[in-house]
Amino acid sequence: MKDIYKIIEDLIYEQEDFVLATILEKSGSAPREQGTKMIIKRDFSIEGTIGGGIFEAVSIKLSSKVFENKEFIVKDFSFSNEGAAALGSVCGGSVKLLLEYIDCSDTFMIETYKKAMSLKKKGTDFVLVTEIRPNTKYINGVDKWICTETGFYGKENDKVQHVFRNIREDFKNVKFKYMTDSESNYLIEPVFNYEKVFIMGAGHISQKIATLTKMLDFRTIVLDDREEFANREKFKIADEIVVLESFENLLDTVKIDNRSYVIIVTRGHACDKEVLEQVLKTDARYIGMIGSKTKRNFVYNTLLKKEYIIEDIQRVHCPIGLEIDAQTPEEIAISIAAELIKVRRSITNEKE
């Protein structure tokens, strides 16, 4: 999928106003993760998706009101178990959605997004901050700021300086959030340009993989539900180690986007299937799952009996890694790392 900021840049260049839909919060098995965006044009065509089905259709219908009066909408959606299938989910959940009008005649708004695209092209990490004031009906360009590790862009406003201070205190670990303080609401959106590898499972093969992915300049995140495996002693160089209560509701803990590489090497079929089922709902650039063809077929057939289709399954690299007749943990890790490089370079070559 085309980068959402590139689409925004194109629309701004064409001076085409649009509605930007953003999932502020989610719980349960809602169709897409927090931070997912979708653009709705004046002809009600869309770029991106927030989950499809009835949820998306209702959101598009609501955008007509936003186009009409330019007022933002924050709406809560609650999905019953019975209706979840129509939303691309296997069970119920809830979502808080923001629909905001992006006005191409608003100089501050346009300059903010132009700056965002400029930073992305340079590979500079930044955080986009939007104030959503409860006592107003509009989100204007003066309500948006960009914060980098060392810079600040936007209209000066002393009232939000505490937000920027909090961001800079732990800049590299800022996560998407919709926060409320005593005076206002703020949408905090990190736009980090590094590629992330999520290693699902913290066994002996994962230790070898983590060493290689760090060497390849991936931000390396290891996840497991066993603290005796997922710890700093075993993964000294990983950027982040996450101990989960379980692999269920994984996407409530991590944000996987189109710069993410997911390696599924948990301790068994059940956990692998649990992870794969959730990761297929994301825009992950790479999804690889360890296992034999027999295991692969079992997992695939199980998913195909649910809401998944063959195109979903075709995204998965399984058996994982390039075919080099790898046998030892070190050799398997090398084959996986080589496959990551192949995918990474194929994307680069497409852009040239």
C-alpha cells in the first residue's frame, strides 16, 4: 500500500481537500490497530482502509458531514460478536475514530504536512502532535505541531510545551496515543523511519536471529509470554523485550506497520497460528513462519476456514528463510536474515 503521507502530499499538490480518518483507540478484536489511517475523498473514494465492512462504510457516510461543515467527529464504535464477521473480525471489540477535515486553503495545515513529508524523505524521525480541543468544533493547522529530537515546527503555543517535553524525555520509545490532560486532548503520532523486526518467540533460534537483525540495522523487538526466555540476559543486544501475558490480543501491545518484518518462531503450532492470525490483519512488509510444510498446511487450512482468503495466505513466507539446506540454529538464522535482506532490497529496487 502507498505510504499515507505520500498520498496526502499528492492531494495537497492537487489542492484537493479530504477527510482523514484515524483510529484513536481500540480494544478487543477490532479490525485494524490503533493509529491506522484512511483518506476519504470528496467523491467518497478512499485510500487505505480502517477495516472494511460496515465500520468503514459508516465512517465514509459520516465523512459527508465533515465535508459539509468542516467540523471534526470523534465517534465510538462497539462491535457485537454477531456483527463482527461483517467487520473482518472473529469476535467483538470497540474503536474510537477521529474524522478530521484537511483543508488545502489552511496555510498552517499544508505547511505542517509538507514538513512531515520532507522529514520522511530525509529519514528523520518525528512525532506529529494534534490538539483536539473539547470546546471547539474544528481542527486547524495551528492545532498541529511536529516535534523531532532537536527541532520543533508549528505555531508557537506555550500551553502544549509540556507535551513536547514528555515526548523528548524518551523520544525513541514514543508510542501512538490519544491522551487527555486537564485542558485538552492530544493525538500523539510517532513517525519513525527505522525498519522493525518483531521476533515472536524467544527460543534459541530467536537469539541467533536477533544478533543478525541488529547487525543489519533493524530495530529488533523480541516478544514471548515466558519471562524466563524473554529477558535481557538472553537478548543482550535487542532494542526491546516484551513479556506478554499471552499471544492473544497481540496488536493491543505492538504496532505493526508497512515497515515491519514479523518472524514467527514461537514454541508450537497453536501459538504460531495465534500470532499469524493477528499479524495478517496488519500491513507488515514481511511475515515469515517457521515450520514444516505439514505444519504450514494445517495452519493455513485452519485460517481459510475463518475469514481469511488465499491472498492473505500468500503473504506468508513458510517455511521461513531462503532455501540453503539450513540445519543448525545459526544456519536457520542466516537463511531468515537473508530472506529479510531480499525483501528489503526488492522494495528499494522497485523505487529506483
